Amino acid sequence: MPFNSQQSGPATRRVVFAVLLIVSLVLATVYAREGDDGPIHSVQNAVMSVTGQVGRVGAGVGGATEMLGNAADDATANAATLTALREQNEQLRKLLADTDEYRQEAERLRALLDMKQVSGVTGPAAHIIGRSANAWDQSITIDLGSVDGVEAGMTIMGATGVIGQVVRTADHTSTVRLLTDPNSGAAVMIQSTRAYGIVRGSLDGLLYLEDIDEDQIPQVGDVVLTSGMGGSYERGLIVGAVVSVNKTTSNATGTIVVSPNDDVSLLEEVIVVSSAPDMFAAEKAEAERLAEEEAKKAAEEAEANAAIYGDSSGYGAYEDYSYWSAEDGA
């Protein structure tokens, strides 16, 4: 009789189920009766150990997945705000740069103010907006012109003294020829000796003191002032200091170099001198005051002598030389 799989299938499943049930009952009975070290307990512990490791791996994978998710969220947030952050950083950098620029400008203007107070000059401050590019034309352009009251011939000063003179004006700008220009010249005076001379510019940017008498050669360190002779510059303003005196057999007065005021290439603001105190008039007034005091003191001494000796000479009656003549004759 041929084998019928359809008929044998349910019967086989019932037999297998019965066997498994019996085995389960036997294992349950043995498991309940054996101790913790029994074979079935050992198998159970091994299986739990393996499943525990798998669980931990799953937990680790889950944590890593969560971290990746957070990183993805952060990356998404940064991408969304990156432009705004860059704009804020740019604004902060600009603010810092502007603050430093204002600080430096304030320091430069304070130096100009100090010079105005020391020299007594008056006049507005101007910004340098242009510079010459060659040694033959050493000049600058400032942002004040005829509309602002600037005129040709006005003296221009930096933070340490005279640097040049206005030679040309427009409505809102002026051209200043520097003292160091080869075509520039200024009548000056040595402060210590009161000797007069001329300071001239040169192609090398140095100032040379000329037309000084042989017996009035200055010393290194002597201060040089504008003399006001010829009306080219206001009087009594600092031009510089003598830095070198080199005499030769062919040149009795030698080559005298005067340090120019400031490094004009670094200047950004200057003073346009509208008026300056008459330093020489002040010196003359002081000399006259001292002379008057001396004259007054001499008059007081003469009056005191007259009161004591009977006349202003202090000799009184002893000026009668006839008495001594009579004694000599006897």
C-alpha cells in the first residue's frame, strides 16, 4: 500500500508533540530536583550569558545610534545658524577694529592738542588726504581749503613742530610743501645763541642749516626755531634740533644737519596755524621788565645813600678835598 503523506502528517505531528511534552515534563522534574550546579541549570546560565552579551551590544548600538542622531540634529542646527553666526562675528571684528582706530586717532589728536598748548598757536586740525610720490616734490594734501579759511603761506605743524607751509589752496583742499622739499627754505634762529640762518630741504629728505657765521656754529642738540624773517613762517616755532656738525677745511661753517619734525609719512593729522604768539616780543617785554626792575633797585639804593650820607653818592662831606690838601701842606 503506498504511503500517504497527507494521512501520515497529522499523526506524525501528534507523536512529536507527545514526545516533546514528555521530555519537557522530565526536564522540569529534573530541573526542580537538581541544584544550581545541575546540568540543566548550567545550560540555562550559558544561554542567558550569550543573550546578555547580545543585549548589551544592542544597547551599545542603540546608544551610538542616539548619539549619531543628536550629532545629526546639532549639524542641522549649525547649518541653519551658520550664516547668522558669521555675520555676528564679522560685526564684532569690525567693532573691535573701529574701536582701535578711534583710540589711535584720539591719541594723535591729543598729541596735536598738546603741541598747540605748548606753542600757543591756534588753528584747526586737518586730515592728510594725499602725499607726493617722489623726492622732487615733497608735499602733502590736506582736507581744508579756502572755504575753511586756509591761505597760501600758512604754517603747518605736526605733533612735534613745523613740517611745512601751504603753497596752494582750492575750495576744500590745500597743498602743503614740506620743509624737507628741495625747493623749500625757512629763516631760522638757534635758540641758545640767537644766531640766524636758513634751513633748506634736500632730495634725501634731510634739513641743512646754512648761512651761519663762523663764530656762531651751533652744537649738536641745539634747538632750531623759525625766526619769522621774510614772513615765510610764524616766528618762534620749533623746526627741529641740530643732529650733526661736520666742519671741513674748505667749509668753515661745515655741514649742519637738522632733524625734521615727525615722520611725515606716518602723519595723518596736522595743525593749520592761523595765529601764533610773538615769542620775540614776549622775550623783549621780559628783558624790558628786568631792566626796569634793575633801574628801580638802583634808584632805591641811591635814595637810601642820600638819606645816610647827604647825597646819592654815599660819600657826603668827605668829597671836600680841601681839608686833605690843607693837612698835606702843613
